[in-house]
Amino acid sequence: MGIRRIEKPDRTFFPTDHPWLAANVDGLIEYDIDFPNETGIAEAKKISGSVLSAAPGGCPPAYIGQVIGYMLGLELPFARIALLEDGVCLHVRTISRDMPGFDEVAERILQACPRFYQAVLDGVQVLASTTERDKQTALLMEVIG
């Protein structure tokens, strides 16, 4: 059993190198026996047993992607995802930069998220340019194209 100290941050992080990311972490791990000289991310989730058992490796991919995005933005080496199964059983999954598949997921996040963020900004600009619904729809279709 590992020993760790977790602090709840009182803010959302907006990394300047990744303007598309808002990291609202559940906690920062200030000490972890397995990573004694590192800071990590703590993320807590409630989950049903059926969802947990269906997830590859016992953790839904969306949760893994979320913490990898946080790790990239905050430049941290590891994360712990605490999964509370059906309100009674606690499972903790560790994500670290040296685990198999980390780089592939990180690369997908770094490619997809900035494109999505830019599309949202473009959409906001289009919607601000006119209040006429038909024109907004036409302009948004141009942005999508």
C-alpha cells in the first residue's frame, strides 16, 4: 500500500503552452512513495461496477485521456486515478509518462485538441458577426468545411 499526500488546488490551471487546455484537477500529489521527488495529479471518479469491468485495463479511456492532457499541460510525470466502484470499493490506477502507449495518446491529444479549440474560436467569431440565423448557419458550414 502506497503512502501519498494530496492537496486540493484552489484554482483552475491555464497552461500558456497549451491555450486549449483548462486543467481543473481534483488534487495535486505533493508526495507519493512511488514517486518521492515528483508532483503528480490526483483525479477521483465515481463509477459503476459494470462500466469498470467493461473498461480495458479497469479504467475508462476517457479518464486516461483526461489525466494525460493534464499531465501534458502541467508538465507532470504521473497521475493517480481513484475509482470508487459502486460507492464501496476503491481502485487506484497509475498513469506515468513511461507507460506503454502514453506517447501515442499524448500525440493524439496534441493533434486533436488544438484543432477543436480553433474550430470553437472560429465558430464564436462567426456567431458574433451576425444575428441572422440563416447567415450564421451558412457561415458555420463554411468554417466546418
